[in-house]
Amino acid sequence: MRVVIENRGGHDGAATGGHYGSWSRIWASRPEIVHCEVIANEHNFRPGRLSYHSDYIEVELTVHNELMREDDYVLIEWKRSANPFIGGSSRAESYELVAGKMPAWADFPKAWREWVNKVNGEAVSYLIKKYPELAQDFDYAMRKSSKNRIYSAWASIADEIGKIEHKDMSKCYSGYSWTAVYAIPVKIALRTGWKPSIPKPIYQTREEANPVLIASPKGVFV
């Protein structure tokens, strides 16, 4: 299986210079279940008024299925370095399972996004019922369609409920992805005693799982 580890470039201009594009990392539960070999390693530089550069690395990934255990996994972490000077430049990232069972630390972002979408309406209904004095605020927030206005409306509601409950609600509106914005009422509801009908997904950090980094733009390690 061929995997592009690095496909980024840019120039040294003040406006849109930098190092932007897609890249990835390969992770495994144990190093002995995979073999990784570099098959392309290209780094180009073109001097001039604006000096352009490009970096491309591709590897051949082989999974030793005969050595796999029940809890083993091999996965690719797809990343993207966005250009902050270009509107809508993507920062999307995802995990692709190559072999084995997806670990909780890699599955959580997708599981959290799906869970938030499922329980958002339930959380909003809970808040509307619990805080009738904020009916106009809820109505305003639910009528907004742009991300920044939805974010601002729910952040304001979080602060108002914080005053009522004498709690710091600022962590309820951390992050600015669409998932983070949709999660604001969910986090507020959880903070104020709501019990969702669908359990939250299990959270685990990558550090807790201690996976092995097989390859990244910095090199191949097995």
C-alpha cells in the first residue's frame, strides 16, 4: 500500500508564503506488525523574487497480518496544513484504519462528531425547558445560520447560564469548528446536569494508548 506522507509547498512571500498542503502520519500498536519503505523523497527549491519550495514523500506500507493480535491496529492520520491567508483553506484531518481494530483515541473525533449531531436537539430542548427566562436568547440562537453568529449566540447563552448557576461556562465554547459550534449547547447542558439518552463516546488520548509512530514527514522509523 502506497501512502503519501508529505505533499506540501509554498514560497517565502509575506502574503501567502509558508508550507501548506496535505501530509500524514502512520501509527501502529506495535512496530513488528508493519514494514515501511520510502519510495519517493523529492525536495525542490526554485530561487527568485519569491523562492518556491515543494516537498513530496511517499512510502510503501506493508502489514504483516500473520503477526496481528486481536487488539492490534495500523492506521493513517491524514492531516492538512491550511493557508491562513486564503479564505476557506481546509484544516481537515481524519484517521483511516488500514488493519485491525480502530483504537478509541483515533475513533473519538468521528464518534464525538456523530454523537453531538445526534443529541444536539435533545440538549437544546433540555436547556429551553430549564431556563425559560432565556427564551428569546434561545430563539435568536436557533434562527442563526452562519457559523460566527451561531457561535456568538450560544457563547452568550453560556455566559448567561453561568451567571445563573454561578459556574464558569467558558470551556463550553472552546474551539471554532462546526462540530465545536454545534457542541456548545451540548456542553452547556452537560455542565448543568443533563443526562443524555445516548452515552458519550469514550475519550482516550494518544499518549495514554502509547502507539508507535511508523512514519511521518520527519522520517520512517521502522
